[in-house]
Amino acid sequence: MQAFSIGVDLGGTNLRAAAVTPEGERLEAVSQPTRLHAGPQTVLDDIAGAVRKLMERSGGADALVGIGVGSPGPLELPAGILHHPPNLPGFDGLHLRAELERRLGRCVSVDSDANLAAFGEHYLGAGRALGTDSLCMLTLGTGVGCGIVLEGRIWHGMQGAAGESGHGPLDPNGPLCPCGARGCLEMYASATAIVRRAGQLGLGSDSTEGNGSSGPLSASSIAELATAGDARALQVFDEMGRALGLSLANLINALDLPLYVIGGGAAAAWPLFAPRMFATVREMSYVYRLSMPDDPVVFQPGRTHIAPAQLSDAGLLGAALLPVHAHDTVA
């Protein structure tokens, strides 16, 4: 009987789960919209239902090694308690880990979704390909997450809140963020921010450009408009690139790591925002200027690399790997 673990990626938009072998091979997967409108207890029931379904399809409880769950933060770790999560309204104070263990009757490992995306890229993606065991990853989805892996270990900080760079303010006069601050990176580089800024520039919800059908704009349809040369859409991604460059400049100056990874759904627009991002990092980070590679695509030891994620589901794989490697690799 093949051993497997189950990873769950709780997002503000979608809830995904997968059964994965200890080597990272996906066996089965399920996905559904996250029913935030129905409240935390319904979402918890959906997570437990997805885990049970995967157990049945993948070999049963005897072959299950563990269950890992990634959630938007802030999270109190290792208890797995949510504290005012900006992208999970109504979930403040939820004991995510304890509630899932009660429903499933098994131990559950919980960490932030961004930490687990970084963990997945470390084990199976960019970190493995480039031969480094330390990296920082920004995830561009409904919000912007950040995870840090130092010498193979997730860096949690004092209370599990390390890596909240998505809520690092870049402009004190910028738009109000759900976290309570203004001008956070999340307000410029998330999929939500892309759609909001496009609307401000006049790309309305009744636009038929980009995908040939009417309906609300999405980050992907705005990327299509930019690729086709729409000046307003191009401006959105230029502003996004500048914001990412400013955030990366601060991270590089503070951490001096060999690798910074950009992932998440909105990262698919890499060709549109990366030129401005790199230009801003070069301008704003003297550490990067001292250590930038001759070719950003070719890995050079001792240089600072910024690269797109190699895994489309790093957070999901990282969640599944968490209970497998928790005891010997996670700080």
C-alpha cells in the first residue's frame, strides 16, 4: 500500500486539496470554491469533507502519513489560531488546527499558505533546481503572501507572523488595505489589486476586450489586454512591477538571501511586470547591485537571484509535505 499525505490549500477564493506521496507525486486532487459567505464552520466542514474524500480515493486511513493545511495569515503557530486575517473575513479567533482535528480525529499540521508555498518551492521547485536551501517567496493571489525558508527550515518568527511582507507599506498615502495600513504591497501586486486598478483606469466591468465575451474583468483578462498593447492595462502591470521591486529591494537589503521567488496566480503576468520590477530593484537595493547575476536566468553561486516559481501548486504540495518533514526541517 502506497503511503501518502494530504495537503489542503485554503484560499480566499478556492479550496484545494491533494493526496501526495512523500516524494511529491500527486495521486488525487479535489477543488471547490471557498464558501466564505457561509461562515467558518461551513468552510471547516468542507475541508474535512475533502480530506475524507481523498483518504477514500488514495488508499485509506492506514496509508495516510499526515495532513497539512495552509491558510492565509496572520496565524498563531503552532496552535493554528487565526488573528484578523484580512482575506478571511469572519475568521478572527478561529482555532483552525483544533477544529479540524476534532472533525477528523487525526493530528493536523497548520502553517501559513505563503510559508508552505515557499516550502514547496524549496523541496520540489526553484530551490531544488538552483541548488539552494534558503529562499524567500512572494505569492500573488487574492492577497500577497510571503514565506521564508532558511537553511531548509521555515522561519516563523516569535509568534508565527514572520513573512508578512504583503502588508509592508510602500506608500503611506496609498489605498487603505484590509489590514488597516495604507499602501501595502498587497494593494498593488495582488490579483484583487490588478482588477481594482484597471477599473480606476477605465477598464470597466462591461469590457468585451481581451476575451471576446462580456463580464467582469479578471487579472488574466487584464493581462491579455496588456499583451495586446492596451496602454491602461500596461500601466497596471508597470505599477505592479514597481511595487514588487520596492518590496524586493527591502527584502534583499534585510535578508541577503540567494533566491527570491515570485509565485501565485498573478505571477503568470511575469513578462508584463518583471522589466519594471528588475529596474526598480537595481535602483533601490545596493545589495542587489553588488550581487546581481550577469544573466538573471542562469544561476550563479554567491549572486542574488529573482525568479518565477517553478510549481503551479507550490502551496498545495508544501502543505502535503509539511507533516512528512515537520520534525526534522521546520523550525
